[in-house]
Amino acid sequence: MAALDPIDRNILRLLRLDARMSTAKIAEEVGLSPSSCLRRIKLMEHSGVIRGYTAIVDHSARDPGMAVIVNITLERQTEDYLTRFEAAVRRYPEIRECYLMTGGSDYLLRVEVENAAEFERVHTEILSTLPGVLRIHSSFSIRNVMATRRR
């Protein structure tokens, strides 16, 4: 797919706000016909610009799990180390997000667990066994203040 134009970026902005927004409503907002809007969305899906859709779940009293933010520093920052590490983190559903970072650590992970004891298991059985890991720094979240932007 070619570079995104302002209309594509506006469609993406609307989908980030509400991925269940109807194509007709998105089309109205961006000034396209519904068929043209749907064609653009499908092109972005097929090209990988849109990788999927998800639900943001409120983990309050109904689901008292916790998020742990983990900073990982690798022994080396070679392509081989990065590739092996990234392939390994994809295998574990507890690791919900993984970002390659600049600054003090190489990766930032968001890990979801039920409690501290479960995180201990994840730390021992998963994080400490990931290839090339030199240092692990973990922080427990107190609460989620914002999961997505709203209008």
C-alpha cells in the first residue's frame, strides 16, 4: 500500500476511537461514500496497516487481575538477539504488549497476571528464560487511568 493520505489517517483515527463505528458513519465523517470508505479500510487491513481489532476490557471488580510493566535489557543489541527475543515473547499469552525502546532499556512489556504470585511464576518460568536477557525491571500498576483516547 502507498503512503497513507490524510483521509486514511482520519479513518484510522476514527477506528481507534471506536472500532465498531459503522462504515457509513466513518464515511460521513471523512467525506467519502460508504463504498469508497470500505474499500480504503479493506486495503489497510490487507496491507497490514490495520492488524486487527480488539476490545478494551475494564478489569475493575469483575476481573481483579493486574498489569505489570517490565523493562528488559538485552546482553547485546544485535539483529540476532532482537529477532530471537521478539520471536520468544510472541509465544506467551501473558505478555500482552512488547515495544522495542530507546533509552535505558531495550524492550518494554505489559504483562497481565492474576496476582503477585502469578507474576512470580511468569518471572521465573518465562521472563528470566527469554533469550539474551541481561536485566529485568518490573513495576506493578496501581490502576489503569486511560486505555484509549476518547473524543
